[in-house]
Amino acid sequence: MPLLQTRGPQPAEIAQESDCDEVPFIDIGNSSLSYGCKNPILALAEISLKIRKGRLVAVVGPSGCGKSSLLNSSRD
């Protein structure tokens, strides 16, 4: 099961919209997150995500796959 699922137009469709130059409401670029110092545990690896204002996005996946880590990292 994928970590991120979005509902709405696909990237090719977004490029055709008139407001495609709008700055993303959420923009996470090639980010990774690990916990710990001695033996770090990689929680997220090279995640990129752009969400425009007004889009409905669902983050789904099994327990421990990094959903909360992704959302918490976007608050910083």
C-alpha cells in the first residue's frame, strides 16, 4: 500500500489548469527523517509532496509506516 494517496487531478491535468503557477500550500521537497543518534531509525526517506490549497489529501497506510512522522515534520 502506498504511503501517500491523493484525490484530485493527476499531475498532467494540474499543469493544464490556469492557476498552476500558484505557490503550494504544503511543499515538502526530498525530505528524510530519522530518529535516534547511535543507531538511527529511518522513518521517512526522500519524500516529496506538493499540495495546493483546497485539495483533499488522505495519508493512509499500516501502523508504523510514517504517517504521523510525515504530518509532524510538515509543521516545522
